[in-house]
Amino acid sequence: MSSYERRVAGKRLPRIDGIGKVTGKHVYAADFALPGMLFGKILRSSEAHARIRRLDVARALALPGVRTVLGAGDIPQIRFGTAIKDRTMFAQGEVRFRGEAIAAVAATSLEVAEAAVRAIEVEYEPLPAVFDPEEALLPGAPLVHAGWSDYQALPVFDREGNISGRSAIGDGDLEAGFAQSYRIYEHRFTTQHVHPGYTEPRAAVASWDGNGDVIVWSNTQLPFDMKNMLAEVLDLPASKVRVIVPGIGGGFGGKLRVGVEHYAAWLARKSRRPVKLITTSEEELTDAYPRQPTIVTLKTGVTRDGRLLARQGRVILDCGAFANSGPATAAIALQVLAGPYRTPHLAFEGIAVYTNKGATGSFRAPAGPMANFAVESQIDLIADDLGIDPLEFRLRNVYREGDKGPAGETLASVSIEECLRRAADSIGWSERKPLGKKGHSRGKGIACSWWLTTGGSSGVYVRINPDGTVTLVSGAVELGSGAITGAAQILAEELGVELAQINATDVDTHVSPYDYGAQGSRTAFSVGNACIAAARDLKRQIGALLAGQWNVPADSIRLEAGSVVSGEKRMSLADVAALSQRSGGGLISHGTAIQPMPVFDPNRVRHHPLPAWTSHSFHAHAVELSVDQVTGEVSIDRYVVAQDVGYAINPTYIEGQIEGGVAQGIGQTLSEEIVYDGGRVLNANLTDYKMPTMMDMPRVECILIEKPSVNGPYGAKGVGEPPCIQPPAAIANAVAAATGVRVQSLPITAEKIALRLAGKAGKDG
Amino acid sequence: MGFSFHRPDTIDAAISFAGVHGEDARFIAGGTDLIIQINRRRLAPRHLISLAGLGLDRISETSGEYVIGAMATHDAVVTYPGFQHELIALAEASAVIGGRQVRNIATVGGNIVNASPAADLVPVLLTLDAVVELRGPAGARSLPLDRFLVERGRTVRRPDEILTSVRFAKPPTASATAFLKAGRRKAMEISVICVAAHLVRGGKARIAVGAAASRTVRVRDAEALVERQGAGAFHEAGRLAAAEVTPIDDVRASARYRDLLVAALVERALASCAERIGKANP
Ligand SMILES: Cc1cc2nc3c(=O)[nH]c(=O)nc-3n(C[C@H](O)[C@H](O)[C@H](O)COP(=O)(O)OP(=O)(O)OC[C@H]3O[C@@H](n4cnc5c(N)ncnc54)[C@H](O)[C@@H]3O)c2cc1C
């Protein structure tokens, strides 16, 4: 941390993209249109697992207005995927989930395209299907991918049959640990499919130009990944694919991977017209990238005075018909299970499993809420059984500065104790079960966790313009979080200008420098670091330009308040930029950043793509709620988040991230679930897929703790993902404190609580 | 898809237009149910006949009764001065229909004609012994709401009949109403169970339950018990009500939970009525 007072960083300044968005003028990908554009629509499988016996598109092609119909036979059979190349654009002879794309149509209107899709005839021959991930692991279970062993995959993953990836983390001597334990607890927890719930559906417009290049306007979170992926399925050199992100109405991890872009690009290629695709709510809830459901079993041995001795755990993660990020998510779950607790003997295993359901993906803090729900529910169960206050139990076991993390890495900037104490103080922990109003039980719950700031490199171009403004060209999109405003605040700080002088451009892969993308709580952190690097380089350029002219040492030259200063000498930044343009091509810099990987012990991890976390953060949530003793309805009275953000670049948008994350967490905890009956989604609409409304949300009280990280800009840590991790456990613990009912399956619906209170349900709710 | 939109100036013009097009035509009020049905391809009318310009949106009172025009919005019901005391259940029900945007445009007539078993205003109107007014080619007719409703999505309305209003007697002062709804979230929620009650001190009891059968129903055994035994029987009335309904298991809730909710909400709605009567008539 620098010692001087900062002018721009750390301040509650309005975001640089704010006015266009609140006035409705900002163009999002879903708004984007081109002259002569066609509309695309996808025909989806009505079977969960079947052979396609016949596909007849003749009636569709004959409809007036239909320009192109594409099926598996019309394009090269190219497999793609993040961890495993197990997916094709259209089902190749066999469908693996209900909703899988079989064909696509481009027509002059959406209505015609829809009619054409309905006119396509498909005959299926059903195949045995498997929907339950535990059944999928049994010998003789139907294989979702009979040809799995021929697929290309990242070598790190251990695969076999329906197992798309298996990872492990371990340390110590588990048997000995259990043998020494005073008590051993075994529990099982389950979590559900939840949709990221971005406001803007996935949308893309594709158009081919005279050079045979394809331009895709898309609301992707990862334009560079998208570019490479499209090059693969279009069988083109990557340089011929240009991805532009005009604007993106939220992503939360649901827009990391290809959605409709490849269909738009192929339909545009075949029809020689621009083509637009946009998903419906039904498509979002049947073929998107929702959070994977999990089954988490934990076995934990403790000492009499409440210290964790030995912990064994298994996460079975249902990744649906295609692996996508499932294997990595099952692996990351293991760190969430481990931390933030010291445990001498531990062995955790994560297994990602194929089933004949829709694919899944990396929703905000992938693995976080699922694994944390299990660990933090169990901690309360154990503490209560031992007669130790759950807060006290946690404090006895949490990481301390310098401890070893799960992979043996040394932990620095550890703040979990402070997070727990601040959250507990704020909620009034000393009174855990206050009196409820008539007919209601009240209770408080607490839960804590840790999380990483994802690595990957960032590049920015920064140009100081002769009008005194600064242009920031980043390859990371502004997802809506305010992260680019945060990076711009750092840039403004470094260059001695006001935030309002900084303009950030949209991402265009033909123009913008590479960035690993808006994901993993990394954007403000990583782009911010790249901005610092670019600013340093610009200072160097300015120094070189003026040192001779002013006859002063280059290192005496400083930037302040829009000017370049050395002793008595002063020139406005605008004039310096103009001078540079006349003499040397202008002030422009390419700043880059990458986080160093921590040193870890490879013997502790197996088949893990991310063995040690970079720039981890700590956080604790505390909640007070009331439960209707008959209907089971939960009302959240107060919600407190104490989060270590390292350095609060802009407290307002950090609080926004916390409030939004808590809202998503409350949704996962109390109301949201994509309900499958076998392979069919029963609630593929927003009437019955229930995200919380404002009326369901408490005011969220945010406590920002600033224990600086080593690698973040000004000590910042990633803040975006963590707030949705703890709500399930914190609320489950509060419900249990209030009512005595411990629900071990998400969502914790009023129905589950009420039936348990009435003694009409099994133990698991 | 595709339909033509018509905006007749008079009720008779609307009726005759509907008569010409028969099943191909639909009346449209706020459109909050109809448009969704069309988008989900459950309905494909060729003609939509707007009821907006026909002067059917007034709520009025005479010495003996209230008349709610079919085109009155839920917002209008929420703020209507006559529905803030004995008839507060009307405002309570309308206030929790959908969200702001829905209440601003969705109508009372649409809520009734749509005949959803989960319609929130319908149980309240049933407890008020409301009567619906219909106009068709053969003139006007009126019948009790309870006889108008047949089952989910079905009423005795003929395709070319317009529901013009719903009316009910002014309740005596020593009376009260209450409406309760349970769902998974606190707004934008289709009722998992909704319950309305109407009690007249020393007189009649009316209880109606939504989302617990193939249509909104009155629970007559429970009503009779309360009429016989009064406040001491509220708990038992809840139990009886649960025995009278036939809820189903669906994605929103299990039948078991719905039974539990019916019993709980009926008891609470009755207790709330009794408390309101007591407060207003000390
Ligand atoms: C997001 C959302 C949330 C909702 N939440 C709720 C809720 O919480 N509770 C609830 O009860 N409902 C809810 N609804 C359903 C709906 O809003 C209500 O039922 C509303 O009252 C319908 O009125 P409308 O004017 O929009 O009807 P419309 O959609 O215009 O009409 C519905 C049907 O009735 C017919 N019709 C309408 N008026 C007449 C008339 N005067 N004469 C003859 N036929 C007529 C139409 O032809 C159509 O078939 C919700 C709807 C949405 C979209």
C-alpha cells in the first residue's frame, strides 16, 4: 500500500458506463441488429437419450421465408468443450438430453423460423437413460457417452465411463486421525440446479464479410475464448473470427461458453445473410449453463474440545450430458471443503458425472455454495452436539497467518477470524435464538468461507489523448459489476487524472489486447494491475520525452492533477500528449499483468487443474430470520456480510456485488430450482423458476475488511463471486437455530420446513 | 401466429364482432393472461377484441351494493375507498397479484373469466356471494359467481358474451373479511394456496379456497361449523376445510403441504376476521 492519500481509488465515484445504462441508451447484444438480418431458431430433442432414426427437413425448407436449414449432416463433425471435447453443435445420430440441438433454421422472421422448426420431422429410437448421478456411477449403468475414451480432453482429468473427471486433495493419515477422534460425524447434503438468472438472454448476431471473415456480436463474458472456440467449429484460422461485445446484461458465469454464437455463425455462412439468435426463457432453463447439482458426503472426526482432526469428503457433481466445467468445479469444491479450517488429516474426492440432463457450467463461485453448505451445516451440527458455541467452534479451527493451505501452499493475508468476529458482533451473536413474534420462531446463523481471485493474464492499451482524456482498451468486458470502473479508478489514480477523463471501449477481439476474461472475481484485480503497468510505462515515456527538453532527471517527473510536473516546471497532460504526437507517435502503452502461482506440494493433490489458490479472500455471513411455525415460511430480518476485499477500490460497487451475490444466494437457498422429472424440466419458465424479488430481499449490511493482498492492485482481492457462497449454510444454520429443523437439501423451501415441523416428512426434508 | 386487433366503441359492437368470429376471436382486457397463453401456443386467436374503450372500468356503489366494472384494474381495487374496511380482503388480494406492472394493467374481469383455480381475487368474491353480469347477443344475464365457474379455465360464459361487472351486497358493519396467500416468494407469485374468509357477527360465515381443487371452491362444511359454533371452532374449521379440498402434487407444492396450508390459512383468516370485527366494533 502506498502511504499517500488517494484521490480516485477507494472513492465512491459513479461508474463510467452508468449514464448510458440507466437511460436505456446503451446497446446490448440482444438489441443489436443489422440490415437484412435473418432470425435463427433451434430444433431441440424431445427425448433424453435416443438414436435419431430419421430427420426430415423438407417441410421446413418449403416454408416461404425459410432461407437455411442446417442439421448434423450439413456441417463438419467437430467436437468441442472446455475440459473434454464431448459436444457437437448438433446431436450426431444420438441425443443425450431433452433439449439438445438437432437442427437450426434461419428465416426472414422469428415466427417463420419457429414454424419451420415445428415442421421438421424427427423419429427417435429411445436408448436407456440415466438421470441420477449416483446411479450413473454404478456398474452397468447406461453410458451417456459410449465413445468417451476417444474424446480429446485436458490430460489433468482422470476419466472413465460416466465419470468425466475425478480429483483429490489429501494430507496426513486419515485412519489415524479418525482413530484418535473423540467423536465422528457423518452427513450427506444435496444441492440443486440453479440458473445464473442474467437479465439479458444469450444473444448473437453473425455476419460474414468480403474477406471470408466472420464477425460475431455476442454477449459473451470471454470474447477471446469465444473467438478460438468459433474458429474451431467453423474450421477457420482464429484470425478470421472477430468477436465484438457491444454490451452484456449480466453473465454470472452463464455466458462463459458458447451459447448461440456458433449457430448464428453457421447459419449466416450458409444463408449469406446476417443471422441473429436469442434464447427464450424455456431454452435458458433447459439448455444453458446452470450451477451443477451435487451430493456431498462428509465424515469428520473431532477432539473433545472441538478441534477438527480428520475429515473425509466426497463431492458427486452432476454435470449433465456434457462435461463443460464440471470436472474443474468438482475439483475446486475440494478447496471449499477444506478451508478455512486447519485439519491435520484430510482426504477429499471430487467426481464429476455425466447424466442425461442438460449441460451445466460455472455459475458465480462454481462449487462454492454447494461445498460450503455441506461444511458449514456440518460444523454447526458438530458444535451443537459438542455443546460448543458454533462461532467459538469455528474460531478454534480457522486458518491463521502462515498456515498451510490444502495443497501445502503458505497462506498469507489471513483474515477469517476478523470476518467471523465482525459478522457475529453485528448480528448480535450472543443471543442466538431471540423471541419471535407470535407464531414465529427466530434464529441466527453464521457461516464462513474463503475463495480465490482467478489468475490468467490481462492486457490493456492505454492512450493519453491530446484533449486530456485517457482511452482504456481492455480485453475484459464490463459485465455489469463495475469492474472496469474499478480498473479505471486505478488508472486515473496512477495517471493523476479524474475518473471522468477515462473512456473505456467495448471489447473487439480484432482490436483489444488479450484478456483471460470477465470471470473468477478477477476483472478489477487483473485489469487494475495491467493499468498500473501501463501507467508506469506511460510515466516512463513521458519522462523520456520531457527529461531532455526540461533538462531534469527523468525520475523527478511526476503526474498530478492532469499535469506533468518537475520542480517548477509543469505542462498539462493534454499538451504532453500533443507534443508526443508531433514528435513520437503519441502516448500509448500496453500494460500486462499475471498473478504468480503459489508454491505447493504436488503430493497433496491428484488430477487437480487448480491445486493452489491465488490471492484468496475470506468472508463470513450472519443472518437473523423468522420462520412461520406452521407454514414454514422464512422471512429474513437481517443479513450481514463481513468480507475481506483487501482494498476497496470503489466501496459502492463492492457493496453492489455483495448485495447481488446475497440475492442469488438467497434464491438458491430458499426458492430456486430447475426441477427435473427424469430428463424433463418441469418448470422451464419464469413463472415457476423462482428467483427472489425485492420483496424477498432483506437490506444487506456490508462490512468491508481491508487486509491487503500481496498481488492485487493497492492490495485488492477479488470480490465478485464470494457473496453467493455462504447464504445457503448461514440460512440453514439460522433455520435450525430457530426451529430445530435441519434441512440438508437445497432449496430449503417452506414446504420442507413445515412438513418436518408437522412430523410429516423424512429426515432429509 | 399473428392476429388482428380490434377496438370497438360499444359493447354491442364488441359482442357482434365476437359473434361473427366465434372461437377465432378473444376478448382482451389487460392481456396479462391471454398474451402468455398465446406466446406459449396454448391459444391462437385470429382476432383480439379490446374491451378497453367500453366504459367498463368503474367501481361504484349504490345504497345496497358495490359494482366492480370488469375492466377495473387490480390497482383500482387496492385503492378504492370502499374496500378499506369490512371489504379489505378485496384490496389484500389485489395487492398481491403479480407485481406493480401486472396490477397496473390486469383486470378484475380477466381474473374471473380466466378461471384459474389460483386466481387471487376469486375466493374473496366467492365469500361475498358475488354475482357476475354478462352481456351477449341475446341481452344481459346475471348469475352467482359460484355457478359461473366450472373448472380450471372453464366458465359458463358463451364465447360472444362479455363479463361487464361483478356485484355484491354491502356487508353489515359488524362483519369482516380477510385474504391470505402462500407461495414460495413474497411477490410475483402464483398462489400455492389462497384463502378468503368473510364473517358476519352472529351471522353467516363464508370461506373459499384457491389452488386446492380444479376450481376455486367454497368449503361449506367448514362454513357451517363456524356458523354453528363461532370462534371456538376456527381450528376445527381449518381441518374440515382441508378435508373438503382435493389439491394435487405439482412443481409448486405437494398435496400434503397444500392440505397443511389450507388448514392453517383458513384458521388464520377466520381469526383475522374475528379480530377485525372486534376492533371495528368495540
Ligand atoms: C407476471 C404475472 C403475475 C401474475 N400474478 C398473479 C397473481 O399473483 N394472482 C393472480 O390471481 N393472477 C396473477 N396473474 C394472472 C393475471 O394477471 C390475472 O389473472 C389478471 O387479473 C388477468 O386480467 P387481464 O385483464 O390481464 O386478463 P386478460 O389476459 O386480458 O384475459 C384473460 C382471459 O379472460 C378473458 N376476458 C378478460 N376480460 C373479459 C371480459 N370482461 N369478458 C369476457 N372475457 C374476458 C380473455 O379473453 C382471456 O381469455 C399474473 C400474471 C402475470 C403475467
